[in-house]
Amino acid sequence: MGNPPSQHSDHTWHGLTAQQALEEQRSSASGLSQEEAEQRLQRYGANRLPPPQRRGPLLRLLYQFHNVLLYMMLVAALITALLGHWVDTSVILAAVLINVIIGFIQEGKAENALDAIRSMLSPHAMVLRGGERHEIDAERLVPGDIVLLVSGDKVPADLRLVSVKNLLVEEAALTGESVPVEKSVAHCNADAALGDRRCMAYSGTLVSSGQASGVVVASGADTELGRIGAMLQQVQALSTPLLRQIEQFSRWLAVIILILALATFILGILWHGQNPGEMFMMVVALTASAIPEGLPAIMTVILALGVQRMAGHNAIVRRLPAVETLGSVTVICSDKTGTLTRNEMTVQRVVSASRILDVSGVGYAPEGAFHQDGKLLEPDTELLEIARAAQLCNDARLQQDAAGHWQLHGDPTEGALLTLALKSGLDIQSLRTQLPRSDAIPFESEHRFMATLHHDHTGHGLVYLKGAPERVLEMCASQRSADGANKVLDADYWRRQATDLAARGLRLLALASKTAPTEQRNLSFDDVESGLTLLALVGIIDPPREEAIAAVAECQRAGIRVKMITGDHAETARAIGAQLGIGVGLPAMTGAELELLDDRRLREVLPGVEVFARASPEHKLRLVQAMQDSGEVVAMTGDGVNDAPALKRADVGVAMGNKGTEAAKEAAEVVLADDNFATIAGAVREGRAIYDNLKKFILFSLPTNGGQSLIVIFAILFQVVLPLTPAQVLWINMVTSSTLGLALAFEPSERGLMQRAPRAPNEPLLSGFFVWRVVMVSVLIAGAGIGLFLWELKLGNSLESARTIAVNAVVMCEIFYLFNSRSIFGSVLNREALLGNRAVLVTIAICLVLQLLFTYAPPLQGVFGSVGLSLEEWLRVLLAGLTLFAVAELEKWVVRRFGLHAQAA
Ligand code: ATP
């Protein structure tokens, strides 16, 4: 193919006609060949924007120092150095360094988790190559490719439009203008502004309605989007309201501690006449003990690990605050088809004006036959006419793979119709050449039908239409009888048949046709509004997913109501709902009925309805609003471009990863990689578990700081020597928070998690109960440390051994308390709770080794002033830990016994 086309010659593709653009790109209306596309991919590179500039590793490491808490520690290091306390200086510096390294590693981990999620969200594009439609990764698009757009697509590269049909494109990503722009193929002025180039569709913009095809004129960084350097934000920064709350909390805490420390320092010198140097060391110890250095960083890791686990289970969280909202969801509104059902459709019944036929066989394999009243029936002209309509008014493709399995490309409803046509013996290829398609009105949930216009070789025009029976009946004036003649429509007969099919849980479609004038080449809504002839009704089975049945039950046990909102027939929806345990014994409400209710009345009836049928995206939006007005926290699923408002409005918008449009995914907080309802239930469970783990970690780590601060405050108030030196305090903080606490990030969800009611959305994290628990454990830890310290001194032992005991007592208490912390209210006195989390056991083992080194290794003894302990002393330490464990379990028992946890949670 001669010279390579230019990617962006002079940036005036909009000034060329479509034909010129195609020629310039050395392409044609049927697209590039596969080989040419591969070659161009080599030449131009992948169609992706360069990733945003990341900070290099060194800068990222340095950036870790940028933290108020670390600044405070660095100042402390400087002053201790000036005072000549070299040991303390080096321990403080070591602690700073360890914090920085941990922060660095954790940030990397969190970023990796998000990168993995980003790559799961990569979009696809429909292209014509060698005249055939292919769905490819949008990254593989090359200049010259012909891209087909439909409503809901995100434009994957810069396109010069070649054909358009009612195309409206929302270009906010590029121009900031959120009102959709109407597109056409006519070329514009070469100097037209970006927003006025009607014949172009730019990468990153969204198709809000209509269809089009266009030739790629720029890909990757050469697109307009690439040139303005905009990076489409797929996943938000790693933070949530809770994390921000905690970060703020620790910042305030730091300020308060600083003020307190300063006050203590001044008072101590002025009032008690203490030596400033000694007093300063006490203040450093207090500051170091009270600041929860590791808290925000480890909470980020808990969140990142949780989100990664969710992605592993097919729930991709696009906006991280959703993780917290998921845990408080009270209602899940789900689509039916594909989410609650398998979306493997098979036509089971065909009803014509004269007879009812059963169709055997399951799946897309064209194996099966037609039976009337149990007797085999050979396909006759009447059946073949129905099959022809089913086949021609159809965009799906069936293919047999190497292993002989039938693979469907396209909409499963249409796949079922193709299989029906094949079972009747139609030759699909020859039919397509006999009656080529001239135009089509694609299916949309709003109008619930699809129509196609065909012409045979002699020029006779024929319209085929299929859609929801109520809708199609309105368009029909006659019906086809067995002898091929058209008779007056018997609407009552068809309605009865439709209700009967629907009551069996079958999905309904009506097929109709009409002749069209030879010269008519375009199909508009007016052409099909009336005068059609009804051919048949088909009933399609789409069985519920087994796992969805279990997931619905699980949600209901967890106090979450499940509502089904579907475009399907009311009777079908009710029958399928009953199989899933949704809306059993309750009436189903249709979209039309919903429209008759005002907002107040709607809120009144909502609790009594679980199945909404023949509902459109606008109805979804109204339902979300009404439920939220009644105080519900709503998760809502959606896939179409028109579902975007409802998804945005819902507390947790859930988009389908497979059949969902890009528009829906952009609007959603969570994307389901497998379109499965069970995944939503799993995400709710995971959301609850993550929130639980965050709470558990806070409850675990704050008492460490609290206990140590109390010890230091005690020493200052009662003017005794410090039971813990600043260096020892930092040691404890590092060992307990960064080692032990991290184990809670790997905590599996609690068994009764999905038997609890949803968390109140505005529940404060640090509730009265939390404060109580933190204070109680802090006092116990401080009591153990001070008690053993004083006891040791009383026995006449050295200050060093008393301090070593105090350090070991605090750490031992934390080790035991880690077991308590595995459940906030539940007892941990069982095998599973004690041994169930490997991370807990591993970190405890590490912690014990560290403590032995602290106590016995000469270099550490040198730094920390520790000395070896006797067996009896160790036993005392162990006893302190056991006491804390017992008291904490006793407290939980009391809380459970008197049902206080319901209020406390
Ligand atoms: P859900 O909203 O739960 O996914 P659904 O798939 O049944 O449910 P829609 O896709 O809006 O909802 O379909 C509504 C109705 O439109 C169907 O019951 C069927 O009668 C008709 N229909 C569905 N797909 C097509 C299609 N490809 N062509 C023509 N009519 C269709």
C-alpha cells in the first residue's frame, strides 16, 4: 500500500470530504485488511494516551518525608542531637526512616492495585476489517480503521465520520460543553473551532444516541485529547471519606499533642523546676508515644488490599468511597436479563394465528425440532416466513468454533432467534444475499423494537420488525393466517397468548412485517408506526442464575432488599422474580402504573413492590430518588447510555462490564466484570468486611498510643523516672503498629457479617463505644506497664530491667490484644478465631523474635538500654498479657449479653 498515510497531516480532516479522508488514509468503506492493520499498529503504536507523569522512585521516597508527623520527629532528632543524646537521635532517625520506607512500599502496593483495576476497564471498539465486523481492544485501533459507533459508546480515537444516523455526541471531555452535539458527514470550514466540527467524532467523547461509522484519522497521543494532555481519570485517588476523616483526626491529634507537650515542658521547668534537658526527653517520649504514625498509611493499605480482592472477584471499584457506601446499602435494584438470569436464551415456543409450536433443544446449537401437540412438525411455509423475519431483523452472528461449539456474537435475544431460524432449516447466507438490508432502526430500551428494511433483486421492499408484543400490537393492523393471507388483527387472541407465555416465565417477542415501496431506502419511525402484519409471538426461556438465587437470599438475610427493575413483560418478570425469591406474593408494578403515581404516593407503595416491569431508564431514576427520599441507601445497576443519570444518582451505581456501554461505566462507581448479581452481593460483603477491618485496625492501634501516653503522663504527674525512654516508645510503636497491626489488613470477613443489618450511613466512626474501648484498653496497657515497672523497682532491681519489663509488658499486651481485635464484639475463644488468620500468627512470631532481640541482643541492649530477664519476670509479662485478653473478652461478653452491641455498632 504505497506511502503510509499521515496521522495528522495538517489537522484539517474536517475540511475534507469523507471520501477524501478515506483516500488520504488509504482505506475504504469496508475497512483495512487484517494484515494492513497489523502493519500500521507496528508503525503507529498502540492507541493509548501516554500514562500521566509519575514521580520517579527517588522523588516518591523523598515525598514520604513530607508529613507533619515526620517533621516533628526530625525536629526532635535535631534537639536530642544538640543535647548530646546520640542514642535517642539515632533511634528517632531510624524510626523516621522505617516509616518512610514502609510508606514507600505501601504506596507502591496501593498504586499497583489501582493499576490492575485500570487495566480491567480498558474499552473495546467495533471495527470493520476486510468488510467484516470485529470487536477489538480499542488500543489496537490504527489510522485508517473504520469504526462503528452506537449509542453509549465512548469514541475510541479521532474519527472523520463517513456515515451517520441521528448521531448525538456529548463532547464535555473535550470542550466542557455537556449538551450533546448533532453530527453529520458534510465537511466544514477548515478553520472551524473544535466544537463546530460536525463531521468529526473525537476520542474520549460519548455517543448519546444514534449510530455512525467513521475512519480513524488520529490515534493515541495524536488525538485532540492526547494533544490537550487530558488524562481520562478512570479510578480516583486512593482515599475515602473515612480515610480523610482519620487523616484529619491524626493531624488534629498531632497539634493537640504538641500543645500539650509544650505546656508540660514549660510547666515542668517553671513549676517543678525540672532540668530542661530531662524534661525535654520526657516531652519527646510523650509526643512519640501519642502520635499514631502508622495509622493513615496502614489504613490506605487495608483499603487497597480490599479493593484488589474485590477486583479479583469481578467487582471493579472505580470510585473508592463506594467501598464504604457499599457496606451501608439497604436496597439493591437490579436488572433482570443477564444479571439475575443467565442470558443464555432459547426460543421454546412459537405462537402463530393458527397454532402453538414447541421448540426442542437448548442453547445456541441449532439442534432441535418443532412439535405441535407433541407431534413432530416439518417446517412449512408459515413457519419459514416467521423464521425469515427472525433471521433478517437481527444483528447477531453465530459461529461454530474449532471444537464445534456455537459461539454467539451479539445480543442473546437475537442469538436465540438465529438458532430458531437455523432449526427451521433456513440457509442464512443465501437469505442475506437474496434480501440485503438497506436500512435499520436499532433496538433501544426506550422504544422496545427493532426494524429492518430489505430489498430483493427485483426491487421489492420489505420491512421486518420485532419487539415487545404490546408495542408491536399497536403497530399492526392485520395478522398472517396459516394460508399466507392477511386477516384483521385479533388483538385479544394475541394478548391472551402473550399473558400465557409470560406466566411461564418466558421472555416475549412479537415478529411482524410490511411491504415497502421500491424507492424507499431509509427507515424512519413513521414508516413502522402502523400498517404492519403480525406474524407470530415467540417465547424465549432465560433461566435464573443459580448463584443469583443464593445471593438474593444472602442479601435478604443481611437486611438488604432486592428489587428487580426490568424492561421485560410484567408477567415474565413476576414469574422469574418468584424463582429468584424476589417479590414473592407481591404485585409487580409496570412503568406505566408508576407514571400515574405522584412522588408521595410512590414512596408509600414502594416498600410493597419488588418487581418493576416494562420500566425505562427514566423510571429507574424516579425510583432511585423516591427510595433515597425514604432514607434508603440504594445500589442500582444499569447498562445503557440512558441509565447514566440513575447510576449517577444512586448511592452506588453499578455498571455491567460486558454488556454495559462506556457511558454507563463512566457514570458508575462499581463495574461488574461478569455482569452477575452474585458479584454485587459479594461486593457488599467485601465492602462491609473492609469497613470492619478499618475499624478493627483503629481499635487495635489507638490503645497502643493511649497506653504509652498514659505511662509517660503518669511519670510526669507523679514525678517518677520515665518507665519508657523515648527510644523505647518508638521501638514499641514500630513493632506493634507496623508489624502486628498490618495483620488485620488480611483479616477475612467475619462469619455473621451478612446477617447484620446495614450500617447507618452517617454513623460516626469514633462512637461513644469506640472511645470507651480505646480508653479501657489504654488503661489496661498502662496499668500493666506501670505496675510491672514499679514492682520490679520495689524488688530492688535495676532501672534498666524495670524498663525492659515495661516495654515487654506493653508489647505482650498488644500481642494478646491482637487476638481480641479480630472481632469487635464476637468471642475469639475458639479455634478459628485464634488460628484462623495466618498473618496474625506470622506477625506475632516476628514480633516475639524482635522482642527477644530487644531484650538479649547486645547491640540492641546498647541502643535501648535493655537487659536480659529471668523466667519469673517473663511469666509476669505473660500474665499481664493474659489479663488484658481476659478482661477484653469479658467486656465483649457483657456487651453481647446485654445486647449493647446493637447500639454500639
Ligand atoms: P433488563 O432491563 O432486566 O435487562 P430486558 O433485557 O428484558 O430487561 P430490555 O432489553 O429493555 O429489557 O427489553 C425489553 C423488551 O424489549 C423485551 O422484553 C423484548 O420484548 C424486547 N426486546 C429485547 N431485545 C430486543 C431486540 N434485540 N430486538 C427487539 N426487541 C427486543
